[in-house]
Amino acid sequence: MKVTIYGAGYVGLVTGVCFAEVGHDVVCMDVDNNKIAKLQQGQSPIYEPGLNELLEKNLAAGRLHFTTNVNEAANHGLFQFIAVGTPPDEDGSADLQYVLAVAKNIGQHMQEYKIIVTKSTVPVGTSDKVTQVLQQELSDKKLSFAVLSNPEFLKEGMAIKDFMQPDRVVVGGDNADAIEQMRLLYQPLLKKPEQFIAMDIRSSELTKYAANAMLATKISFINELSQIAEKLGADIENVRQGIATDRRIGPYFIRPGCGYGGSCFPKDVNALRKSAMQVDVEPKLLAAVETVNHDQKRVLFHKINDHFNQDLTGKTFALWGLAFKPNTDDMREAPSRVLLEQLWQAGAKVQAYDPVAAEEAQRIFGDRNDLQYCPSAVDALKNADALIIVTEWDEFKEHLQQITQHLRKPIIFDGRNMFDPAEVQALNIIYYSMGRSLTYAN
């Protein structure tokens, strides 16, 4: 089947590559000439495990193409997927200008029946606006179309697996034939019929926001609970294990840390809040989720500042992790960004290491005298006054022994609870973590 994807960013590129991998004929269109030129050469603009391999494979097989030509894109696929960005507007609501611009371009260039599918994360009612734009553009043409909603549920770092082995595929719309065509499009990925969930279009749009808001709520809950546990002398890791085995709760998204980040949770929770307020609903829980996350990103700095008696001037810190989570180079809303600004403002210097996000950090922060990018986790430790862990990359677990060898004094501020306190104590390391009793600090 022929598919067109508008937007060769994270969602669009993963969607296009994976559809090509199961045998569909895919064209990805983007207005960024440099990005498209690199993609045509098999160079992905984002880091995502497994993406480069599938990109090169399907380019070579001729199932995947990239273009900046709107006319070519609009007249390629029966399915026209809109997967462009919906950045926060000034008031926090989702900015739909790029989504609607794509809809307008499709309407101007399409020459036969199309199924227009909103893949971008959009507020409830967006599909109505897309339909209106298309109707305006096609008012003088005798062409019909269908508009569907198909939200994505991709985790950065596991996006390929999530797409190729989906928990569910949600499609919203009122055109039964178009929905059946979508079922056929996704058929190679579905192991069970019930994985394909069809519903009305507004419910489909809300489902994406509901999913992200629920996951963000779980994270903020465990983070707030971690502060309670710490003050009461309990260990949040024991508490987490005790509740994770309850099937009603489960083990996912209840690991304490230094706050959530990335392109989805912060933006989508805020956008859902704005949508609620627009219909006179006060979203108290969502507001609390955001507040807890905002505060949690600052907990680690307070631990550091307290340990050094409110004086970080001239101190040098090793920082492990810049990305908001492992297996990605994404630093949007990353806790590391908040922490770095706090450390610099307090007069400290940072020696940072991240397996893949250093280039992105360089783009964000540029060259600074108080920030050094290190080629390895061990190099970041050398002559530092303490180690701070912000991202839980697996490789960091391998370097516990080196911490005592290279730091000026063995001190760890662990924002992700990567180490066993007993093991750390055995090495005479002063260890601060999240939600564990302060008795672990020697």
C-alpha cells in the first residue's frame, strides 16, 4: 500500500521506516532541505536504536523515499499521514499551524480520493479543523476524502519495537471504509484482532493525551512519595517493589528520579490542562502533576548545595547523563538542563558525559568555560569534587569501582537510584539518592 508521511522528525521518520519495513511503499516529505538530503543518503537526524539500520535497508530496497516536493507527496499515497510538530503556544496550548498547513497543501495538490490521517499529538477537535481546511481547498474540485485520527504511542529509545510490536493501534473516525483500509495497512503488525481499536475521532484524539497524562501522573506520584519516604526514614525502592507487584498498579513508570522530561509529557500534560480549562473544567490533578515534576527537578541541587554548606563556588562536578532518558539524545525539558543552570549560577563547573547527547548539549549550550564534555564516564570523574547521576544509562553501573579512584572525595548524588546503597557504603562512598534514608550518607 502507498503511504505518504508529512514530517521527517521523530514520529514521522519512525512511522515511515517501519511501514516500509513491513512492505509498504512510503514517501516522507519535509520542508527541511538539509534533513531530506541527509536522509536520502541514509543519515538519520535523530538517535534511536535500530533506526539507522532500517533506514538504510529500506532505502536500498526502494520501499522508502524522501522528498521536499509537496505535489509528489500529495499524489503518492492513498494514506496521507500528518506527523509534524505541535509545539506549545504562548499559553501552553498546542500550536496547530503546521498541522493545518499540511492539510491545506494536501487539499491544494491532491488529484484523487485520499485518507488523511492525523498522527501528530493534537487537541480534541483538531480533526474537525483539518476537515474544514480540506473542504475549503477542495470546494471547486469534485474530490472526496476521509479524515482519521491515529495517535502514536512510541517511547523514545524503544520506538522501533513499539511500532513493530504495538500494544494497540487506535484509529478514530466515522468513515467505516477508511477505517477498514487502516486495518489492512496495520495488519502485518497485528497479532490479534483486538489490538486494532476503532472509535470516534474525538475519543481517539483524547486517548493520546490521556495516556501521557496517566504516565506522567505515575512518575510524579512516585517522586512525591520518595520525598515522604526519605523524611520518614523509609526506602522508596522497597516501597516501589511492594506496590509494583500489585497487578492493579504494575512496575512501569514508578521509578523515583529527578523528574520527567522529553518532548511529550511536559507538553502534553500542559496542553490537556489548557483544553480542560477551555471547556470550564479545572484540572486539579494535572496541575499537581506539573508542580511536582517542576519541584522534583530541583531536589538534586538542594542535596548537593546542602552537603557543601551552600557554597559551590569553585567546585567541579562530574555529571553522568545529559539526555532526559537513556537510549536517546533528546534533551528537551531534560532534568540535566535545570541542574546545570543551577550549578552554574552557584559558581560551579561541570565535567559532563553522555553516550550520545553531547552533540545536542553542545548545540544547546555552546562553548562555556564552566562546561567540559568528556569522552568517557571515567574521564568525567577525574579531579571532580563529586559525581552527579542524572540519566540511568546502563554503562554507568560498570564504573562504581573507578569512582573512588578518580574523585577528589568519593561522593555520589544519584538522581536515578542506580546503585545498591550497601554496595556503595562498602566502598566508603558518601551516597545521596532519591527517597532513601539519609543514613546512607557516611
